[in-house]
Amino acid sequence: MPTIDWLKQEFDYGYDSGDVLSLTPNETRIEEEKLSGASYGEVFLKAVAVHLKPDAKVLELGPGKGSWSRAILRHIPEGELQVVDFQDVKQWLQPQNYQGRLICHLVQDNSFSMVPDNYFDFFWSFGVLCHNNIDNIAQILKNALPKVKPGGLAVHQYGDWNKLDDYGWEKGGVPVTFQQQPDDQIWWPRNNRATMNSIAQKAGWSVITADLGLVKRDSIIVLRRLP
């Protein structure tokens, strides 16, 4: 791990952040926010909603049980959300309830071959890149770039070991023993803002900011595909 085969098996239960827009967080969201040091409502408003127009076309990587997906769909009543996951997320997202506005893709790799080029206004993920090693992240960012319209944005949460050191490993729910293990043996591979900035630029993205500063344990990068 974190190979693609491992990722396919590890998250077959469906990643869940709770209801990110609820004024009263449920138990799942409370625990997730405690571990990450964030308000998911604030993350959604400042990292996602601010970039969405009612008719936006959005691509989401690794939606799991759809916590962020449902919030996005509420903010694009005239738009479309396409999600890409190693799991069959239709069982959780119920796309039949969205009159064609939600399309779920079950994939076997990070090629993004099933979605159209130059189509999406916004590309989002949360709880995904933090479990991918540098090579996987580079592949994801490179292959997703042509799927986003020129001028379109991408926003992604990712693991940041420098922030994790400051926040606290136990507090963040990441085993301290990972510090002594290679990336191919752990589920929270090494990454930081400088590395992520470099990966994104090499993949062809313009980096607006390497971190929005909304999460104490992790970072959230904002990217733009140049016109």
C-alpha cells in the first residue's frame, strides 16, 4: 500500500464525512472534524461553494458515500456532477434521484478515460490524495488536467506531514510509527506543500495556493488550468 489494488480494497465500505452542511454535525462528522482540525461546513463554503455557479459541471474524485457530493449537488441545481471511484458508489449516491445531474463512474485506474475532455468547471476531492503516494498523485493531476475547461479550477485536500508534525500525530489519528516506514507500507504517505506545489506544476497546473489554511492537520491546494 498505497497501491491502486490496496485502495480498491481498503475503502470498499465507503468513505463518509457526515452531512457537511448540517448546522448540527452528526457523530461521524464530529469525529472527522476533531481528527483533522477543521470545520467541514467552512471547508465546503470557502473551498467549494465559492467556486460553483448554478449550472457548473463538476468532477469529483473518490466520493465514497457522497458527503461532499450531496452538498455540491445542492449548489448546482442547473449543473452536473460526475464522480469517479474504485467502488460502485451508485449504491450510496442513488443517481436515479437526480434527474440525470449525477453520473457515477466505476473505474479501475486513474486514467479518467471515461469522462469528456474540456468539460468540467471544477475538479474536487477530499480524503483521497492523502492516501495516495506521490506517483499516484502526479498521475491523477496529469490525467485530469485535460478534462477541466481552460480556466477551470481544481481543489484538493492532501496530507501534509509538516502540518501533521505541528498538529500532533496522535491527535490527527495517524500512527507515529509511519515516520519510520516507507511510503509503500503506510496509508498516509509523505507529502507537504512544497512537494504538492511541484507535482501540480509538473502536471501542467497553475498553482493559485498550496494551502487555503482551512484544515489544521492537512492542506488544501487550489489549482487552475491555464487558458
